[in-house]
Amino acid sequence: MITVSEMRALEINSEALGVPTRLLMENAGRSVKDAVIEVLGTVSGKEVVVFVGHGGKGGDGLVSARHLAGEGARVSVFLLGEIKHADALANLDAINEMDYSVKLIEVKDPSQLSPLNADVLIDAMLGTGVKGEVREPFRTAIEVFNKSKGFKVSIDVPSGIDPDTGEELGVSVQPDLVVTFHDLKPGLINKPFKAKVAKIGIPPEAEVYVGPGDLMVSIRPRRPQSKKGDYGRLLIIGGSETFYGAPTLAAMSAMRASVDLVYVAAPEETAKTIASYSPDLITIKLKGRNLNPDNVKELTPWIERANAVVLGPGMGMSDETVQFSQEIVNLLLGLNKPVVLDADALKANKGRRLSKSFVITPHAGEFAIYFGSQLSMDVKERIGQVIEGSKKCDCVVLAKGYVDVIADGSRFKLNKTGNPGMTVGGTGDTLAGLVGAFLAMGLEPYKAAYLGAFVNGLAGSLAYAELGPHITASDLVYRIPQVMNDPLNSFKKKVYKRILQ
């Protein structure tokens, strides 16, 4: 089954892969024509009436009207309101020119409608975007549709039915057949009509690879009534007397992803250096030259305050830090806190069974340390290894590489944004910050992981397009807003392409 948001993501991803939504609409409308002919045998000379709304579903109806007319049907189209959908408008232009084979009636008032006698009635009124109770003119149109005589077909979902829940929104079409697209919608289960699934040309890659659609449907817009903290508090724990850049980069990328508050907890002198990079960073200065077990108590109230935690960037592997890392993971597991376990913290906790709220981010070397086995160079074999690894640790695994593999034990996604310039140090830290930001915003760990990989790689591709292989991790940070604001066009600009063999 597929939800409304998942289907919308696939449509956008298809567009990004070169299969435009207008082509998907064409295939959808043709599949409705095919389904009608499959039932009736022929539509030549048959009376067909199409009730058309103003969205994408209306466009599917217009395409079906054109194809049915082409098969010899006598077609009438009832247009309920002004069409605003770009692809549907293009198909309305075609119907306007078909004044010999199609009768187009603009319904300016619901009182124009009355029950009909026809061979086929097609419901192309309200689709997956409907919210709340059905309003006029659609309420009357649905009632008239149901009272009319003829074989009744709904496109995608019956008008007036919530496609995700199956709830009736005041009034709904009662069809004989629903022709739904790509996959079954949850709201069509256990209903008194037949549902036929039609494939409309969405490439498998639109589902397998993370794409701009996944990002666009997952990041909620900010409400006017928003207040500080509504979009997440992220705590980053890392740094050492040697390394301070890693937690800084993680924090800067998280802020650019638009998480509300980012705290960086680091050893005292390291935290002072981190604070000097930006007044936007809130630093927590911990006692000691490196992270140590005494810091656990200091950090507990900050962990409780945070919505998510990134643990590991630049932390180092001193004995006291390894002990700290293991103890803080125990605390995080007990609190069921969403966590990105990265870099040195990942090594310090090798082989541990974690929880579904954890995301680990190993490259090939760290994967071998954590799981005790080498990742295959073949991406398709690697998928199986990462899925098995995620089962062993009971967590989400984001295996970084030429093609990133993300798995949660049952599902997997691939990400192929990025470029060879991203072998430069620090890009893994920006990734950890992005995944942490999405966790802090409330996304499930699996989704936070694959969106983090997508945004990080695409920011790197935009930098690569401008600077070539001379990029730094900071160049990624500055391009994260561009990716977040316009993921589809950012994706189309990427200059480094790879083929999965």
C-alpha cells in the first residue's frame, strides 16, 4: 500500500528522473479507458459522462475522456469549477478543441445537475488532496453521481473518501470500480467496491533512491504561531583536546537545516574554541581535557532537554573517552532518546545492540569495526549486508559510500547524491548534524537518515558544480539552505552522476 504523501514523493522523484507528471497523468487517464473497455468489451457508441474537478484527478478524467472519445464513445464532461492544476489545464485545452467528439459543460451552479442515464459515469472530482467535509459544488455533484444510472468508475479514490484512512468526508461516491495508481491506497481496503491497481510509468528508481520528493513531503512548513523550540533542540556531544572542527561542522549543518536550537557539549577549552566560530552556537563547557565519565552527570539535564543527540564527532579514542561513550550510550538507551552514533562513539560501542531510536553512520572501515565484517564493493550485495547489520544492532544503519545504503532491518533506501570531492574531511560531520537535525524535528530515524544523506550529498554536488574538486565541508554547510528551499531544481543541477551496476 502507499499513502498520499508517499505517492506525492514518488511523483516528484519521477519528475526529477525525467518522467514528468504530465506523462504520468496521460498514463493514468489511458489506464482508466483500458479498465472501462475491459469491463464493457467496447465503448463504441456508448454514452460516457465524466465529472471533472479542478485538481490533478480532474486532469486524469480529461485524459480518460479524450481516450474514450477516441474509442468511439459519446463523451460528455461536466466541469465543476476552475481548473488550476498546470497539467490538467493542458489537457483541458485539448478537450476544448474536441468540440466534435466531446461535449463540455461548465457547471456554474450545482442546481444545473440532475441524475443521468449513461452507460459509464467517471468520477474525476476530488482526489488525494481533499481535506475536511466535502463542500459545494462537489457535495451535490457526488449525490447526483450516486443517483445516476450506469457503470460507475472512480479515478484513484472515490471522491469524498480519505485515501489514507477510508473515512467518508460527509458524502462520498459509491462506485462499482476504482482504478487506483501505482499501488493500493490504505483507504480502499475493506470497501464494497472492486479496486484495480494500474501502473502509470513511475520508475522503480523513484522509490529505491532518495529524491527531492522525499524531502519535500517530509519537512513541514513553519506555522505563523511557531515559537522557539517547536522545530527541535539538538545536542551534539563531541570534540577533544585535539579535535574541535568536527562538532562545529555538525552543529553548523544542523542549524542550516533549520533546527531551532543547537547545543554543543565539549571539553572546556575545546568548547571555547567552538564558540568562537559563531554566535549562533550554544556551547556547554565540560570539565576535563577530553570527554570522561565524570561528564555524564553534567550532561544528563541537557540530554533530557534535547529532542535528539549526536554523539561522537571529534571525540577521540582515549581510554576515559571510550568509557564515557559507553556510559552515555547506556543513559541514552534508558531515556529512549533519538541518537546519531557517529565516528569515534561508533567505534567505542562496536558490536552493541542499540535500539530503533539510534542511527549509526559508518563508512566501510567503521562498518567492519562495528560488525566485524567487510562491506562488499558491489552495491547490490552491500544492500543485503546493511539490512542484516541493522537487524543485528536493532537500529538504523547509514552506510556511507559511492552509493549510500540506508536500512532499518526491513526497509532500505539508496542515495546517490554526492561526488568525489566529498572525500575531504568533515563531510561526515555535516551528515551527522543533518541527520540529528531531522531527528530533533521529529522525523523517524529511518527517514531522518536517508534525508540527511540526500541533503548532504546534494549540497556537496552544488558546491562541486561551482568549485570542482576544491570543496571543503564548510562549502556544504553554506549550500544546505538552497537544497532545503528548492530540492527539485537543486537535484536537476547536480553535475556528478553515477550508475549503479
